[in-house]
Amino acid sequence: MSGLTDTERAGCKKIMKLMSKGDLLSLSDTVTNKVIVVEDEREAMQTIMSFTKNAEEFLRRKKVQRDLIFKYLAKEGVVMPPNSEKHQLVKRTLQLWLPGKGMDDENCLGETDETKQRPADTATNMKDEDGGHLMVLGQQFCQWFFQLLNSQNLSLGQQPQDWGPQHFWPDVKLRLLARAGSEQIEEFLGAELVSMRLQALMREERLILMPNLEPHGLRVLASPHGLVLVAVAGTIHRDSACLGIFEQIFGLIRSPIEKKCWKIKFVKLKIIGQDVLGGTEIVAPALTYNSTELQLLCSS
């Protein structure tokens, strides 16, 4: 008899959908001691969940590989260092599956009350509590933005979320600097072009951006004129490979119509490839922008 909650069953099913047919059938044989013979993946999933005592037992199975759990967490918008060991990923997944912490059904994408997006006409919907908790606002924005952007990578096998120009101001500017062998700079103006270029990073190049929301990877400043600047560092991935690091700066301005709605005024994205880094191990990148540079951007 399965001891899995509905949330755990939904999560286990998502992980099993990432497995090959051979591994899935083999796992079914393992949990049933080959007493039950299954014919297809759907039957194998049902059998595995029926014979699994608890979520931890499932996650620690050899066939539930580290890279599968890492990819699953990325799809759910959970940031983990790329060199995380399997036991760390298991622990974080179990936390995600606690009541009230994660998904409740198949269609939930790991949103929280603070980061959940309202219908298409509302851009970045973030709570700005009394007292202006800037760091909390920055964390909520990054969780919302990168989960939304990463969902545009169709190789993840999930339904893309509501990406589009509605999340940007009409005159938004994007500056993209990439260092991977040679240095390339691209600049775009306007919500439609900026939205399309960022989406192309995910859809055409199949990238995943994983922000580092620890204090050394995230800074948030506010100007007296209403601009909030969010600067974040992180790692860039394709499938299970780490390709390099990034630093991204956002300028956010609150909508005058809806006070809890923020839109993106400018984006500066710097990408540094693994080859430029000289093969150094990437754990949790730190911001290289100093406070003076960020304050100048905030006041400009």
C-alpha cells in the first residue's frame, strides 16, 4: 500500500516522466521483486507508486538518478547549486513536497502566494509589504521571473507559462553581453523585441538560468524616484551541463494603475562561458558589480 500523499504522487510522477522507458520498467521490477509484470510506462508508474512506502524511499532509488531530481527541481523553479549531491537534492525535494510548500496537482508549477502570477494583463505581481522589504521583493521577483523564463525552454517538457511583452514597459531596453571565446554585444529597444530575444535564449538555445538568491548573489536597491534595481548572479545550464555564469540587472517600476504590479524598465544581461572562466568549479556565483556601480544605475 502506497504511503504517498497526493502532492508526493504528483511529484514522483513528474520525475518518472523524465526517466527512460528501460529505467522505468526496471524500477517497477525492483519495487515488486518482479512479481508484477507491466506492459508500458503508464502501468509501470502506477505500480511503482502503489508499492512505494514513502517519498524518501522513491527518491533514494538508484534508478532515480541525481540529474533527474536536479532537472525536476529546476522545472519547479527551485534553485540548487549545480554541484549539489543527490542526498541534498532529495532533502530539498522532500521539503518542497511538504503540505503547503509545493504542488497540489498536475497543473501546479510550484508557485507560492507571493509569486503566483495573475491573468495576462497583470505583469510582475509582487507583494511590497509596509516598510519596503526590498530583499524580499527582489527574491520574489527573481523566483517569478526565472521560473517564467525557464518555462519557455520546450526541452523541459512542461507547458510554457504566460511570457510576453505585457511584463515590460513599452520603451524597455535590453543590453546583452556574451563572453564565450569572443565578446558579443546586442541591444534591443521595445517590449516586443526584448521579450522575443529573451525567449529565444530559452527556446532556440535551450538554456536554463538558475539564480543565486543568497545574499552574495542578490542585491536590491531603490531610488527616491520609484525605480527598484534588482541585480542577481547565477549559473547557466543546458540539460545537465553547466555552461557558465550570468549576471543580470533589472530596473523595475511600479504600475501607476495597479499599485502591486511591477513592470521591467531595463535589463542588462552578462553571460560568461565556461571556457572564459578557465575551467574553475562553479558553485554559487557572486555579483561582481560593486555598490557604487549599482547606485549609479539606480540613479540614472
